[in-house]
Amino acid sequence: MILQILRSETNSLQSYTLEEKETTLLHALMEIKKTQDPTLTFTAGCRASVCGTCAVRVNGKEQLSCAYKIQDGDIVEPLNYHPILRDLKVDKNRAKETLVKSTAWLHSAKEACSSPKDEKLTERQTDCILCNSCYSACPVYVVNPDFLGPFSLTRAYRYSVDKREEDVKGIIDNVQTNGVWDCTLCGECTLACPKGIDPKMDIMMLRGKSLQYGYTDPSLAQQSFGEPNFGFDPNF
């Protein structure tokens, strides 16, 4: 079984031969480092799909290496849009800064009783493990590196519907620039999430809330729909 890994020093794929057996990518990486190449660098944590540390791209798709079962010919690369520290290890600090920019937390908390229905409303969003898979899968970063991104907008939505939040408008205000209207709604973030979170839907819900607070899609102001003539021939 051949596994190809993008090495940072040469910026090229390096092939490793492994025994034909079912195993996770993380186990394969550990085996390569132990028996073939001690210089290979990657990250890992819980080994149980909980911490999100080991996210990489396999054949162009984001995967948790502790959960993905390798196949012959797999190509393994680091996450997109992250500074590469070495091989598969990336710096996630810039991506995490989107949480600060979106102010995705309780702004002004009040006492409130939450029902089981209220908890269900944000249960899935709370499962985010900050693996950055959705960030890596998002095509918006190709043209707008300042985009707030899927996981920060999902978290912003989570707190915008929290009954304890007194300042929902404050959250909505802070996701307008490089935020909800910059998303293309392609759904790549939803496909990439290992926890089944749907950032695309969360962003659509934030757009709805934005409309409630008087915001509109800024791109609409730049579009021309022509002059209505109600069926009359102007040359008649």
C-alpha cells in the first residue's frame, strides 16, 4: 500500500510503502515516523475524533486522520489557508482569530430558563471541535482572506439564539463585514464537518436575523435589474 505525503521542505509528494491492512491514517503516520522517516511531522491529540487536532486533507478532502481509514494511493496534505510549520503541521492561530472578530460569545448575559427545545436548537453547533476542516474547505478564502468563515459564523449563530443573550444586535452587527453576505452558500463547509454541523444553514439563519435588524445584502445595491416598461414599446 502506497501513501503519498506532501513534504514542506521540498514542496513535493513523498511516497511511503505500508503493509496492506485496515488502519487509520494517524496510525499509518505514526508507523512511518517510527520505522521509516523520523523527520515526518504531523499533529495528534485525543485519537478519538474529539479534539480536532489531527485534521488534514486526503485526496483534496478534509479528514480527521484518527478516523480516516487509508486506501492505496492516498495523497495527504496539510489544511488549506494555514501557515505550514512543517509537513502536515499548521499554525491555526489566524483561523482562531475569526472567533474574536465575530465576537462569538455572550455579550450581555441575563438569567433565562432554557427548555429542552431551546437546548436542541443549538446542540449541534455546540459540538464544534475547532478542527478547522470547514475553514480549509471554504473557497471564499481564495478571494477574501479576511472572511470570518464557517466555524466562527456557526458559533455567532449559536449565541444569537441563546435566550440568555440581551444584545443579539451586537452579535449581528459584528458579522456583517466579511461575514454572512460574503458566503457563497456552496455547502463545502457542511460536507467537511466531521461532527455533522451545517454552517451553511447557520449562515442562512444569520442572514435572516440580519434582515430583521435592518441589514441587506450589500451586493444587491450594485446590481441593475433594468428599467420596467410594463410591456410598452418605448419607440411606439
